[in-house]
Amino acid sequence: MTGVDKETYEMLAEFRSALRQFVRFSEQRARAEGLTPQQHQALLAIQGFPGRDWASVGELAQRLQIQHHSAVGLIDRLQARGLVRREPSPENRRTVAVRLTGDGLKHLERLSDAHRHQIRNIAPMLRAILQRLED
């Protein structure tokens, strides 16, 4: 027996449902923007990389939890659409920096505005779940 009570199961199920609803919303919005969910995640991972506005191929692969060669293919597709560009890293000329283009940033801004709104909508439910978890 795990010692987990019914209320905890209900809270965990509610939290899992809220996460899945958010992910589904995110996937649908990306597609409505003309992107795959993975392309949206890549744009966000690049622009949202801590301390800078670019990421290396390896860093992007790690952030997205994909293989290096898969990240290369994803970047190739984004670059073909004019959403990212490759350039030498300002920190290490042997590393390739991947940056968003103006078009890539426009897509990401529209998606991020929608996501912020969605997070504000579910925040009260998440706070209630966290409060019950802390009790």
C-alpha cells in the first residue's frame, strides 16, 4: 500500500488533466499558426534560451529531448521556411548559433500571447491544486 489517499489521486488526476488541456491547446494554436507543435517548441526554446536569444544545435536537441540529427532536420525545415538562421556562435566560432528571423519572431509572439492568455485562464485551477498539495 502506498499511503496515497483518494483526495491525492483526485488532485493528481486534475493536475494531469490541466496539463494535457494546455498541451492540446498549444498544439492546436501552433497548427493554426501554420507550424507543427515541434516547430513552435523549437522557436520558443531558441528565443527563450537563458541569457541569450540563440541556441546551439546541441542545446536545442537537449531542450526538446530529441537526437542531434533530429534537431538538425528540424532546424533545416525552419530555415527553409525563413523562420530561423544559422550563424557562427559569438562565444565559440566552431559552434553554430541558431537565431529566429523576424518572421520566426512574429509567429512566436502571436503564439506566446495566446499561451499567456491560456495560462492566466488556468492559473486559478493550478493554484487550487497546489494549495491542496501543500495542505
